[in-house]
Amino acid sequence: QKEVEQDPGPLSVPEGAIVSLNCTYSNSAFQYFMWYRQYSRKGPELLMYTYSSGNKEDGRFTAQVDKSSKYISLFIRDSQPSDSATYLCAMSEVYGGATNKLIFGTGTLLAVQP
Amino acid sequence: EAGVTQFPSHSVIEKGQTVTLRCDPISGHDNLYWYRRVMGKEIKFLLHFVKESKQDESGMPNNRFLAERTGGTYSTLKVQPAELEDSGVYFCASGRGSGSGNTIYFGEGSWLTVV
């Protein structure tokens, strides 16, 4: 079983829709949860990170973490064609430790249709 | 501020040959990471440098892979001899502080094809 599970999609939505992206995980030691956006042939770009449980909002993006269910979500409001990309969840165990070893999901390919 | 730079961006080599990938981190970033994504799989951690020291190399797949960071600046990742299953994209990332929650910045990747 993979440590992090993510539906690869593709997910196609019309412009303006609310998008929900999700990951589940099995390692209860994960403390930091991140969402990366990756455009085609580019490197991952950090969108948001959350420590432990709760919500975090940044503009059109909201990240949610439910540690009791081992489930994280990213919501995109008023989606735009420019949001079309692969969205990767990533997690790590350690805070202030010696490494920043990230465990990634496989990524969800999102297409926002104009 | 220049981002993380990787070279070459694409490489096609024959099985058994050697390839060396280079990463120039963002200036002032002591932490440098290598990750890899092979076809159809998730991005996986390879190793982590703090300056010139290997902090964690638990993700290195086998002894055909050698990473160095002489002088604590740029890093190289050598694959020798390359095998078909080494094909994929190799990402380098760098960050100022260690530990989770500190932002790390990824390069655009070096795309390796072994034929």
C-alpha cells in the first residue's frame, strides 16, 4: 500500500467551477501537508502548506487537513483556465528536523475548460 | 533572484552509458535535494545535502547512483552504468532552512531517457 493515495484524474471542469482535490494517507506520523502545482514540463511549485489539522485559505485556494480521517483536500474557487495543471499533494513527518523528505501523491491532472 | 537551475534539460543515452546531471541551487540555500519521477509513478525522494554533507540518502536506489556537492554549492548526480529503469525526470530542489514547513524550490527537472 502506498503511503499517499491520490486520484490521477484527469478532472475536467468548466471555468468558474469549484474544484475539489483530495489525498488520503496511511502514515499517522505525517505532520506537514503541502499542495504543489506543476505545469507541463515544469517543476513543482508550492501552493500551500498546512501544519497538523485545520483549514488554511489563500485567495481562491483553501487547504483542509483532517488527521483523524487521514484525508487532505485542496479547494479551488472560481477556477480559471490558467489553473489547468497537475496538482500534487505532499507530506512529511518532521518539523525542525534534519531533513525535508517529502512523500508525494501521484498527482491529479486538472483541466479547466473556458 | 535566479531559481534552481538544472542541466541538461533532456538527455537520451544508451543502456550502460554514464550520465551526469547538474543542479545549481538558489544562492544562499544550504539545503539541496534530489527527487526523481519515473513513468507512471509518484515523485520520490533520493537524497538531501546540507552544504556539502549528505544528510539523508535513504532514497538512493542503488550504488549506480552517486551524488556529490563539492564546496556546498552546485551538486551533481551521476548514474553509472545507466539502466532502462532509470528513465524519468530528476528534480533538484533547494531551501534555506531544514525541516518541514520551510519552503523548498524545485527546478524544472532533467528528463533522462535510457534506450
